[in-house]
Amino acid sequence: MTEPLSELIAYLAEHAPAFARRLQAAGLTPEEIHRPEDLSRIPVLRKDDLVDLQTADPPFGGMLAVPMQALKRIFQSPGPIYEPEPNRPDPWRWASALEAAGFRAGDIVLNAFGYHLTPAGAMFEEGLRALGCVVLPGGVGNQEQQVRAMHALGVNGYVGLPSYLKALLDKADELGLPLQVEKAFVTAEPLPPSLRRELQERGVIVVRQGYGTAECGNLGYECEAEDGWHVPEDVLIQICDINTGQPLPPGEVGEVVVTLLHREYALVRFGTGDLSALHTEPCTCGRSTPRLVGWLGRVGDAVKVRGMFLHPRQLREMMVRFPEVERWQAVVTRHDHKDELTLEVVAPEAPPDLEERLKHTAREAIKFRLQVRRVDHLPPDAPPIRDERTWE
């Protein structure tokens, strides 16, 4: 690990101007970073920092270390943030996670992650194809069409949100079409024990979850023990104090901070904003890799709704277009394992079409479908997002 890391840091410092500036601002030279422990001398880079860097120096904020023409794909996530995809097989490294969940060559798999601008759909297709799976690129929506295709093709695997798999099973029951899904790899939202149990009782024998981000790809996955997330061997993860950014010992809760070990993009000491901890005991499955205990919350104000991050910054930028709204707050609830998003607004003088205009703007500007509810009062200090969900 020592030589490759030192060589990687030297290369990124030479080819990614923004990373060179980060080292300089920290009073460091590339030669001082030899071991994973040395990385803690570099301040944590936040998601908001990425937005600011890319705004000031588009499109990649000076962090791309290869010519743009050398990439396979470029994605856009909410922020907006542009994410480069390296031009190699399984660049987001999901194959190991999918293999641990029982996916094998010849499986026919519905990929229910989105393929439009955001990376999840292509991420998992790359991992599935690396294993030799046949992929049905479904995305989200058109449930009846997807169920009919799953029934006709004998789809036996699923990748996507756990709540969406439940919705597909419900639709299949409604249509009277039996499905053959026996294995599922789910991520991008919590998997409550009650939902895992329901899916298994409905025929999905193996339901495993993983953890990753749009910027980093695979950061952890369950094994057969289903006791935490094994960290893949091709990424460096530290659990860090949310105030100092310094690594914490196993068992203590902190922010998941990631360093990608590839030369295309200088994502070094990236703070995901997610809270977790490292397991203190080895896994009964025999794997020796470190394990995250699971998702324990968020550092910042952003929340994940239907698998996508909703940022207060996005909402503020959208609501500037509606001066007739005096106060507002987004409320996230969950019913029958499905997220619901409602925008509460105080707008006594607004015309009757306000609700429809807000719904349309939300779909276009922040890519969320939501309901709008007029209320008489909201506190002046009401946070932009109120999350009322429970995970049982």
C-alpha cells in the first residue's frame, strides 16, 4: 500500500491543480504522504466544497487528472456536481459486493436505478456486466411494464431501492404475474429489518445491502453474516471526528472519509457526510477486511429521499423564484416503506395555481416529485427540511 499511495499522491499533485492547492494550503508536499496514516494531515473535502470548486473552475474544479476525452462517462448529480467515470471495467468497483450477494454469470437482473444523468444505473450495470450477468435496464417508474418484462424474461435478480422492490412485488400481485426474483442487492436508502423480512417472506431469498456514494462508488457491502458492511480492498476509508477531521479508533462514531485509489480524479479525504463506525470484532464469515457497522445518520443538513440527496441549498435556490411564499419547509415522511415529500408553505396572498407551479418547478429544478400543502404558520427558525421518518 505504501509505494502505490505515495506514487498516487505525487501523480495527483502534478496533474490535478486543485489537489496541489489543497496540499499547499495544508503546508504539505506530496513527498510527505507515504502511508494511509499520513492522509489525516490533509483537511477533509466536503460535498459543498466540490460544488464551489466546480462552479469556480468548471467542469471538474481542477480535480480531474486525465484529459476529459479519456473518460468513459460523465454524470451530473444534484448540486450540481459532475462525476467522471474512469474508462475501465467496473470502474465503481461494485462487482465484489454483488458477488458477495450471490450474483453470478448468467443471472438476469433488473437494474432499477436511474440511467438519466445520475450515476447509479450505469454504476451497477458495470458491476453486473463484470460478473457476466444479463441486465434489464429498468430505472424507476413504469412499474407495470417492468413487471411484465420481469415475468416474461424470468428475471431472477434485482438491484435498486428496497422500497421499489416491494412496490414491484405489489404490482406483480395486482397483475397476477408471478416473479422469480430470488436475490436482491439494495442500497441508497435504509433497509429496515421489517422490510428485509417481508421481501424474504415473498420469495426473495437473499436480500443484501451495500453502501456507496455517487462520487465514490462501492464503500461497503454485506456478506452472508449480514452484520455490517465490508470495506472493499481498493479504497481507503477513515472514520473521523466531525469537528477535527482526525481518525477515530474502531467502535467510535464519526464521519466516513474516503480516498479513492485511482489516478483519474483527485478524490482524497472526501467527507461523505455519513456517520458510521468501524466494527471492533472480526466477521464470522472469515473476511479480514474492516467493516462499517452501518449507517448511523448524517453530519450535515442534507437528507436522502427515494435514494437521492435533497439539499437545503437546492430548496433555497428554487424558492427564490416564489417571492409570494413567506415561509416554507420540506417535510419527509414514510408510509408502507415508501418515502413521501411534502412542501409546506405560508403564502396567504398567493394565487390558486401556486401548488401546481411549485410541483412543476420541483420536478424540473431539483428532480423531485412532491406534494404542496398550504399552512397558516411556520416558525421563523424552522429548518429547511424536517425528517419525520422512522426505520423499523
